[in-house]
Amino acid sequence: MLVSAGDLEKYAYCPLSWWLSKTHKVVAKDGVTHHRNTERDLKDIQRKEKSLKFYERYILFFAVSASLIAVVGIALLYGEGSEFWKYFFVVIALLWLLNSSFFLYRASRTESIVKARYERLLLLSAMGAIIIAFFSILFATPANPAISRFAEILSLLWVILANIIFYRTLIMSDELIARKIKYAPVKGEIEYVGAAGEGEEIISEKYGIRGTPDYIIKLDDEYIPVEEKSASRDSPAFPHVMQITAYCMLVEDHYGRTPSYGILKYRDAEFKIPYERRWKTLVLALRKQLLENMERGEAHRNHHNAKKCEHCARRTYCPERLA
Ligand code: SF4
């Protein structure tokens, strides 16, 4: 049976608190508003980051096409070259394309970081092949000054368009960095934004837990779950450590990569909670106890800490309260 990370957090505070939460819903308005605002903000950042990538592709497209059109223009201006150079460049271009195919083959058979490296090499190699192929056209095309002028003007307009889009992306990127820095390091990406809807929940059949972290950052090939709390604290609370560890377990199972830590963010402090075996063992033990309580149909206070009861949201109707 799947147990939610939120239930594990309540259970870690006090089993009775979790039990009472099933019949008495306590909604902390501040917390809900804070979470909704964060969710809205993050989704907007995610959307804009996608558009930014889209614009960047446009810039690349315009820049490459402008260069190609310019080369065609030059080719049409000068016309035919010698037979030797014509064939020389065709052979080099073919060899270069073979080289690109090799990188494509290696990239398709390699994983993660190495794959990215091969993809970059592939891109560079393919660009080289295109440039050399156009040189071969340069030495093989009959001269046509009118079309040459047209091609040069077109390439100029293309470059202007690429610059306008580039300027736009620069402004957008500055705005996004200023907003994103609140949630993630600049080089990190917002990979996932948790929402109240069922569809957003992450499930781990392996650990028997489910949950919706506030958000997940992708940083240097690692997925880091982040949980925000509206309270102020100067050290992480144990139930929150259990909750963020449960999220690390979900991330580990869902993405197939083990995070080295999760982040707990309070109103004015944030903590990196290492994803350690001792915490993981405790989460699994809590899950087991919770399911046993559920089967028995009851749960009781497991502490003698009156301060806990003082701060408990279910104190007013709790039959076992100490304060
Ligand atoms: S008031 Fe105390 S005993 Fe009751 S649920 Fe809260 S923490 Fe547990």
C-alpha cells in the first residue's frame, strides 16, 4: 500500500496527530497561499524557460541560414573554379559527414554526460561538413551577380532578425535569472513543479510511498527535491527531515538517479538534508508502523513532550494532549 510523504511527516510528529488528520482537516491558510504562489511562479518560470530555448533555436536557425545564404551569394558572384578544387572540397565534405555519422553512432550508444559530449562533437562536425560542402558549391557554380546580390541582402536581413531575437532573449533571460535565483541556482533547471492535482503525484512502488514535492531542481545531472515551509526555524524539524527523505526516495526511484541531498526551505533559512541510509531506514520504519496502526484502526501519542502538544494543530480536539 502506498503511503504519502505528507502522512509520514504527520506521523513522525505524533502518530495521533496523523490519525486525527484523517477525520479533522486543518488547513493553514498562510501555508496554502504560500504554496499556491510558489507553484504559480515556478510554472511561469518553467514556461518562459521553454520559450527561451525555443528562441535560442530560432537564433541558431537564422544565424546558420544567414551564413549559408551568404556563402551561396559569394559562390554565385565568382562562379566556377578549377576542377581540382571542386572535387577536393566534395571529398573533404564527404569525409566530414562520415565523421559526423561516427559521432552520431557513438552518441546513440552512450549514456548521460558522455552522450552530451558526443552530441556537441556531432554538432560541430556537422557544421564543419556544411561549411565545406558550401565551399565545394562555391567552386562549382556558374556566376550570377543578380542572384548573388539578392542572396547577400537576404542574409543581411536574416542576421538582423537573428539579432532582434537575440536581444529579446537577453532581456528575457535576465528577468528569468532574477526570478529563478529565489528557487534554484542559475545553472539549475526547474524540472518538476508539484501541484495539488492527482496527476502530478510521484509514485514509488519500490518503497511504497507517494507524494508531491514542492519542486525538483535538475542540477549537474542530479535531481534535487525541495520542500518549502511557511514557518520560521533555525534548524530542520525531524518530521520535515522524514518528509524530504521520502521525496529523495521518490526522486531516486522515479528518475533512476540517487540525489545526494534534498532541500528544506523555511521562511528565513534553508537546509541541505543529506540523503543518508539512516534517514531512509527511519522513513521505511515509520511507514511500517503507520500501516500497522491503520490495520489496527487506532493510533496514540508516542511522546511525553508537552511543547509538541502546545504547537500541535490538533490540540483542541486531541484526547491525549499534554497541554
Ligand atoms: S496534541 Fe499532542 S498528543 Fe495530541 S496529536 Fe498533538 S502532539 Fe499528539
